Amino acid sequence: MGAPPWQASEADIAAIVGARHGDPFAVLGPHQTGAGLVIRALVPGAASVQVRGLDRGTTIAMTCRHPDGFFEVLLPGGAGGFRYRLHAANASGNWAFDDPFSFGPVLGALDDHLLIEGTHQTLYERLGAHPMTVDGVDGVHFAVWAPHARRVSVVGDFNAWDGRRHPMRKRIDSGLWEIFAPGIGEGAVYKFEIAAADGTVQPLKADPFGFAAELRPSTASVVARTDRLPWTDAAYMRERGDGDPRRRPMAIYEVHLGSWRRGEGGTFLSYDRIAETLVPYVVEMGFTHIELMPVNEHPLDDSWGYQPIGLFAPTSRFGDPAGFARLVDQAHAAGLGVILDWVPAHFPTDVHGLARFDGASLYEHADPRKGFHPDWNTAIYDYGRREVVNLLAASALYWLDRFHVDGLRVDAVASMLYLDYSRRPGEWVPNEDGGRDNRDAVRFLRQVNALTYRLYPGTVTIAEESTAWPGVSRPVDAGGLGFGFKWNMGWMHDTLDYIGREPVHRRWHHDKLTFGLLYGFSENFILPLSHDEVVHGKRSILGRIPGDAWRRAATGRAYYAFMWAHPGKKLLFMGQEFGQLREWNFAGELDWHLLTEPSHAGLRQCVRDLNLLYRVTPALHARDCEAEGFQWIVVDDARQSVLAWLRWGSAGDLPVAIVCNFTPVPRFDYRVGLPFPGRWREVMNTDASAYGGSGLGNLGGVEASAHPSHGLPASASLLLPPLATLYFQHEPG
């Protein structure tokens, strides 16, 4: 006698028990048949299982069809909408749970369509792990994209990491997999178990959309909410969009959270403890923004965060997502903007990450000539795949949305733009017309920038781009890449080379300080003295300056004042404001003890005063990105290593004249042309005794006479202190 038609076949049972079934929802859970409602469940370890109806109060024992825990029962008659729980028992006890296979899909056809199209702007609201209530039952909805997979299961501490218990439903059109897992919530630890197209089970994978993660060396994702974070920054968020960022002051303090300060025994501080010290310090120093080196979850401390695994997860090294949100909120309460380093250029090949995610090249380009980065031994995203671009774009928008960050500094843009970046002939694939530009990456960058500025007015995007690619900070509709700003890497290299030379030799390298103005307004530039310039044998800023301690500190003050008066926004890496002497060490905190020494305390005071002056003086910031805001006075005095120029603001703003002397020789009676006669107040003198200088200067100001010089109608005779920069602001009347 054959088995009743409502019973599961032996083949289906074997496939379910062996975690090989391609469509477990077609077997498990409730199914209406001609004979009645059939309920099937896989409950490993159970000796018996009962179905208990929640509405009717019925209890029906299930039949064990397989010793590994496959149970089945028929409820005769129509039973549409039958709500039930499963009660299992064995020699160790009993337990009750809601059947995950009794719940329908959460995702819809629109999710499939937008993902395939690459335009799902809030993809982070649908993929990942989301606590929710379905049919009155609390649980977590899991969703992941794995189109090549034969099976995907969510595994975790809630199901003994058993891939048979929560195999997911595949959405055929999009390659999305989903399941609602009842009875679990925030804090649950999980990964995805993926069987490739050939059935091979891959190493367990962290969630590409995971909102939190375990502390390394553990690598699982953690269920967390980021959609209900408490914010107090509504007024700040309303006001941040006022005006043009190019015309506002921007002085950025770049921070690596793990080495800003450390706790007892060298432990990491929490986001909250970091905020307690970092935010007041940055405010006191007069900076306008904090730039955080990647806080995305990453497996290796040594990467400083630039090889991220979690594009949606603040690293657990310092706490949970809510803690990171409180750090941003406190910065906003203090009037500080927060810029986040964001890394869409590459990702590490750690087995729990994105590499060969579903058993095939998915997020990375399949051709290693396009998909492998030789410099960093990392994988390169496939920017030609719409779903991958959608993931990356959603990550950018996620940080702006959920964490209120004010800008994204995009790392390693140059490596994205060129197919032959860091490759020898034969190691890269040119375009059909022979070009070497990565057109897929260009489209991606334009898309992200356009979305950012359209959806989040008042935010900015910043490119770390080290080549002469045209129009990096030109709007997309004008043919550019659409970034708001670009790091001026050429200026950085030239000027650091200059101050690293003995003063007696600087006359032969005068162009290192002037060349940048030949292209200084071709982009909206930020002048960066970043973390990259104080590691790997490059020495710290002060450490590369020749001479004794006094000369190093004096040159550092003069150089920073040169930078703060130069067109372009400012960025300084932590520790350089007080003259860190050692190279940056990510494994320990900054050398704060140096502030007990007058020269280091003086340097920090000088940077603070530069920031405050820069912020309240429109001529020093309002036309940073416009040639009309800059005018040379003395550009060719290489013999004495002296430069002088004017900064102009808008009509009615008082101009500022800047004079630099990069030799240890004071210059007496040095005449400088000026646009107006009358009083010019000395508003900055880096040789002031309060900063540790020699105290030479111009007694608070000079009187310019109607004596033409340097092509200007007036002039004044100045005393130029050694290794110093002076600012003079016109005082009408």
C-alpha cells in the first residue's frame, strides 16, 4: 500500500535532513492539501513534537518520520489561517517555539525589482537582520543576496549553528533569500551558511548588511537596531545646510579612535568615553569638523579600518551602534561636524567576508585583472554589477541617514578610476577603445555623489584622489565626478618636502611652496596633513624638520600658519597639533606627555589661535575655492625664502596680508606692497613668545604709506622674525 499523497516523500525528507533541499518552504511548515492541513517540522534532538492550536486549544501529536527530527501531522478538514506553536520534548526537558516556516515572505516584488535595477536607495531597510513583529509574534527577519547559492541558512547561537533549522526562502527573480525567525531579538549572534551551486558548503559568512558585529577575533554579525536611535541634534541638522560649504570655514581634525587615547592597561575606550574627551578637546582647539578614520567593522587592527568587512556596522572595538550614535550626537551638540572615512574601493578576502560570498565571484570582479588589488592583496568590487553598486550606494546613504554623519571622505579614489592602477603591462584589461579609465567605477562615483547631495543637503563628499583626473569636484551635471572637495595631495607632498630641507637649501626649492597655486583653483581643495604622512618611515611632521628642538617647533608653527592662510580647507591628523615627535603608532595612544614641555604646548596654542582666527576672518576662508580670493605680493624671493600674499573675502570683508620667512635669519626693514595705506594690525605672529618663539615682531601692527611696491599702491616696512609667519589685517579709518 502506497504512502498517502499528503505525506512528504522520502527524497524530500532526506534532502531536508541533509540540508540539501533547494526549497525547504515547499516542504516544511503548514500546507493545505486535498486531505487537510499538513504541518511538517524539523526539530533535531526532539523525541516528540506536538502542534498546539492557539485559537482552538487543540493539541495534536506529530509523527516522527526521520530519527534526525523530521515530524509531520495531518489536520483533517479545512484549516485556513490555523495558528499554532510547536511543543517539543526529550529526556532533558521540553520547549515551545513558533514555527519559522509558518510565516510568509516579508520582502516584496518591488524589493526584487529595485535591487536588480540597482536603485534601491534604502536597501539597508530590507536586507540584513531586522527585529520586527509578524502576525503578533516577535522575531528577526533575515535577508541576504546570494544568487548563485543552492541553499542559504541563517545560523547562530539561537539554533546551535545548525544550518538545517533555518534554511531560507529564495526569491527566484532577484537571488534574495529571506526568513522570519521568531523568538529571537537584539543581541542574537548569527552568520549565513551557504551551499554553493555545486552543493559545497562555504565557510560561514558574516552578514554584508550586518548592523553590528562581534569583537575581533570573533567574526559573527550581531542583531542590532539602528532605526530608533535617540537624537538631540534636530536644530543642528536643520542649520547645517545653510550656505555654501566652499565659503564656510572647514578645519578638520582627523582621528583614529583606537589611538587617540587608551584606557588602563592599553585597553580601548568606549565611544562614550572617547566623546567625553575628544569632543571638548576639538571644540577647545577651534576645529570645525572631526574626521574619523573608518569605523566600519574590520578584522585586522593593522589595517586602521581601511579593509572593512562591515559596511553597515560601527566597529565593536569601542561599543555598540548606539554608542557611536551618541558620539556623533555629542559632536553635533558642540557644533562640530562629523566626517566618516568610507572605503568602497576594495575589501579583504577573509573567509567570513564578501569574497566568493555564495561560492562564486559575486561582489568582486571575476577577472583578477579587474578584481584583485596587488598593493593591498584585497578584492575589488565589480562596479559593473548593479546589485553591487546598489550595496555600496546604500552603505553611503546609511551612514548619512542612520548616524547623521555630515560627510564622507572616500578613500583611494585613484585606485578606482584607473584600470591599470598599480599594474604592469599585461596585468590589466583596457577598454574596447584602448582607454584605461574604469568607466563602471566612474558611473558608480557619480551615482553616489548625486544621491548624497540630493537626498542629504548640507552633507559633503570628499575624494582622496592623487592624480590629475579632471573635474573630481565638478558637479555631475557639468561632467565631473560630483565630489564636493578633493584632497590636494600635490600641495601636501611639495610642502612637506620643502620643510624637510635645511633652511640653507630651501632657496633652491622655493617652487615647492608656490607651484600649488598654478592649479590651486582647478578643484575645491582640502589641504591634508593626514595619517598617511606620519607612518611607514616618513616621520611625524615635526620629526621630519631639521635642526634643534627650537627650530623644529618654529618651523612647524610657521608651516601651519602658511597652510591656514593658503587657499583650501584644512585637515590635520591628531597629535600633529602639539608636535608629536614619534611616528603615529595605531597600537598605543598619542604622546600627550609632550604637552608638559613649553615648545609643544606653544605649538598647540598656535594651532588653536590659527583655527579661531580662520573661523572669524572671512578673508581666510570665504573664497578658498576662488582665484579672486588670492593675490601674490612676493612670489620670487627665493634667495631669502620669503613669500607674501593677500587673501580677499567678499565685498566689505577686511583683507589679510600674509608674510612667511622660512629661514632662521630675521629680516629687518622688509618692504611689502599692500592694497591700502593706513593701519594693518598684526593678528598672527608665530614667533610670539607665548608660542615659544623669540618674541620678535612689529609691536602689534604697522602703518602702511602711499608708497607703491610690488604693483600695489601702498606698502609697509616689516620686521620678519626667524622661521615665522605673520598675518596683517587692514583696519580702515
